[in-house]
Amino acid sequence: MSYPRARLCERLRTSVSGDARVNVGRYLAEFTWAGGTGLFDEPRRTRVEWFDSGGCRVPRYVNEYWTSGQRGGHSLHEISYRACFKAELPRFFMERLTESGALVYDPFMGRGTALLEAALLGRRVAGNDVNPLSELLLRPRLDPPTQRAVEERLAEIPPVPQGKADIDLSMFYSPATEAQVMGLRAYLLERAGNGAEDSVDRWIRMVATNRLTGHSAGFFSVYTMPPNQAVSAESQRKINERRGQAPPDRDVTAITARKSAALLRGVTGLDRERLETAGGSARLFQVDAAGRSPLEDGCVDLVVTSPPFLDIVQYASDNWLRCWFNGIDAGDVAGRITTPKSVDEWARAMEGALSELARVVRPGGWVAFEVGEVRGGRLLLDEVVAPLGPRVGLECHGVVVNDQQFTKTANCWGVRNNRKGTNTNRIVVFRKSR
């Protein structure tokens, strides 16, 4: 059975006194998705599984709840960041559990996918991440300039013919390209340092940060790993030697302008209105997710978030070049990011984060806590997280598993058929009852 959106939202957004557990479970169990690729594709029906959690049985709802298409989201989402979920995931919960004007919070915001999607849907936003790159990547997209303004500003940036970095970047850039990168970096850091930085500067910095390295001519560098993972200088030398390549000259200004146009291509007048409203009141922090944030008690309607998965992803080392470009100490970032190596340590960190969420979420509000499966699929993190919520005052309503076809990137790493890796979305759904 498939419900019209208005009806399903009414069914899910019940009052505190209503039986939300029954409503959510019934909706997820009866959900069908007819979004296949063929005209006569059969709707996919939900498979309900159960597992034990702290002495209670927890339902796991398995279906394709949102499309697996890589480019199903807004063009503004198309910047790279390691281990980020697709925009369809937060949209699924926002459309069903919130209304216009609701406050959506992400305590591990990464590149800001959940919050950008919330803003595009007319919700208010608050976010947190100990990595300062997160705000640098999100804030400009909440206040996007016009393409003309971007191109005019790029034309004003003075070149630095003999620009040379204070670190060896010769394995990534030709001398001519490095000079352009240094000129852009010097200009942006000076503008930020003297208080002259505006929304256009912030946008250009965000785009350039995203174009520093990559695996096509659309990036400043020679061929390397995908842009969400900057390899070390020594690893890049080995890549160059193995491929018999040398860094080519790139037009940094042209590449930045082209990427800006791609990001802005889907921005409508309504999008700008909603982004301006959300961006004007956005509250973004850089604190420990398990500590006390500046948010008031009971002010959040919905949390959609995805914490670090044990020590699977090295966020600081993957972003060392981005940190350098923005004048950020990568070593300091590495010391602040939570990357527990044991399950017990990870569970303690997650319980701390959930405790803080129980404080800021309003009675009747929701938490969608996205985790995955690690260690070759042998460790299902939803089973670790589910019993933590009740300890801090969050009722567990079940786990949503989005059963999807993997992307080309996942297949490159040998991840197939949901058998291993972290591509399987497992969202533990909690609700604050009091």
C-alpha cells in the first residue's frame, strides 16, 4: 500500500499522546516504492526483520525508500566530501516528519547535505562539526551568488606569476598551475583576514577547495584519487610514476567558473528565497557532538545525521590539502575528530552524542541516526546504536534500511550486493517522548 504524501505526513507527525510507534512502523512496513526504471516494474514491498536490542525486539524495515540515482538531488549538493550520504536520505525524513519552518539539526554535518536539503525544503537549520571545513563548504551554498558575480570577482584576482607554496606540491601541480593556486589562496586568505570577505569570496573559496585535486581535467591537479580523498605527497609521486604522467598546466580561473556554473544551474528564485531565509538564521558550531552545544533545550524538531563509523574514514588526512588551502591546521583537526577504534569506545561516544540530542530535541521530535555496516559486513552498527537511545530518553522506533544498488565508486572498491562496506544506509529512528 502506498500513501499520498499529505496523508502519510499526517499519519507520521502524531502528537506525543498518539501512538507514534504504531504509525511509523505501519507506514514503513506498508511502504511500496514504484520508482523502478521500467514502465512495468513491480513495486518493491518492505521486508521486516527483527533483532534483539537491550532485551527488546527492534524491527528493521528493508526496502528502497529513496532512489539510488547519483544525481537525484539539487545541483548545489554536487561537491565532494568523504563518506557523505545522498540528499534523498534526509529529504525522506524531512518530508514525512517535519513541516515548513521546523528546525533541523545535524551534529555531524560534514559537507552539510542534510542542512542544505532542509533549507531547500523551507526548514530552519542548525549544524555542528569539529572540522572547520564543514562550515566553509556549507555556508556559501546557503547564500549563493550569481554566476556573473563569480566571474567578475575571479577577473579581479591578481595573478602571482612566480607563486610558490611553502610545501612541496610539485607532484600535484605544474609551476604555472601552482602559481595560480597560490594567487587565489593568498587573495582569499587576505580578504578573510582583513574582514573584507563577502559571500562571493566565500563561494569561490568553497568551489576552489573542491577543485584542488581530482581524477579529471575538471580539477586543478594531475590525475589522482577522487576529490573527496587527497592522497599524500609520496603516494601521488608513486601514482605519477606508475602512470607515466606529469602535472599539466590548468586554468584555475576557468575551472572555478565552470564548477560554479554547474552548482548554480538548478537554483531557482524560490530556492534563493528559502536559502536566504534559512541562511540568515542558520546556527553553525564547531564543538564536540557529545558536549553541550549552544542550542536551547527542546528547540529541535528533527535530527538527521551520520556520525563517523569507527576508524573507517580518516577525515583529517583525507582533507590535508583542503586544510592547507584554507589556512587550517590539519593536525589540530585530526586531534578533534572522533575516530574510535573499538566498538565499545565508539558506542560510548555515540551515547554521549545521543544524550545531547535528547536534550535539544523537543518532546515528540525525531532523530534519524544513519550508520552502516563495517568490517566486511560483520558488524551492523544499527544493532550497536539502537539500545543507546532508551538509556538517554529516546525511544527506538526501528531501523530503516535502504536496500540499494551500489554506485560505480563502490564497485571500484569491490563493494557489491550489500555484502560489505558502508554503502548500505541503516537509519536508527528515535523519538523523544517526554
